[in-house]
Amino acid sequence: MTIVRLDQAFTRWDELLALILAAFAPMNGRIDPPSSALKLTTESLAEKARAEIGHVVIDDDRLIGCLFLRPEADCLYIGKLAVLPGLQGKGLGKRLLMVAEETAAALGLFALRLETRIELTENHAVFAAWGFTRTAEKAHSGFARTTFVEMRKALPLPVHLA
């Protein structure tokens, strides 16, 4: 199993889209508004990979996980963290978060940020176990109620030896 950063040589957009849709499928009908994953196309995924830092997990030439990262002023935003349903709960998401932590450190950022839907309390618990704390409750445009929560994880500051 290898984790590979997406670059111009990557061409498996159909397979990546299928992976994301499969991983996010259990949310269908549970969250409102529907997941933005449902609006993705192979073209928009390729554009996302050009605009953000994407990684895929490959096992026996099969895509089994992915992660998209976007540097922000004071943190690294984690988006579209996805693992194939049959492989969830086996530590792959945590490995992808370690990639996010390494990327943040390389960029000089000392926090990770993510958003997860209010209805997905099991995700809240998993992210909390991984060191994230709930920092805000927000609503999608057009909604008067909370639709998602923001969570952050502070990363250790580098130790500079004199």
C-alpha cells in the first residue's frame, strides 16, 4: 500500500470519483443539504487536484483512499477525506491524517481544520479521538439551523535547538 501525491501524470479520475462517491454514499439521505461530493465530476476533480494538494492510497493498483488539502492563513484545511467503505475503521484515515500533519509542518502551518456534517455524530467522535476539537457550528447558505461543525487540531510547534 502506498500513498501518492496527485500530479499531472495522474489520469485515474473516473476511479477516484467512484471512490469518493462510494465513501460518501452512506451520507445520502442522512444529511441536508446533500454532500458536495454528489456534484463532483472527473473534470472538477482534476481541477481540485490542480488547486489543492491531493493524495491517493493505492493498494494492488486499486485506489482505496484519498485526501485533499488546502492551505489557509493559519491552518491546513482537510477536505474529501475518503476511504472505501469495506476498508473504513482499519487505520487508513489516520494514516491520511498523518500525511496532512506532515504537509502542514512542511508548509509552516500548525493546525489542521475540517468540517463535518452535524448529523454525522460518529465522524465527530472519530475526529475527536484523533485529536480534533469542535471549534464552531455553522450553517450552509439558505439554512437557519446548524448544518455542519468545524473541528481543529493544533499541531506541535517545531523545537528549535540553539
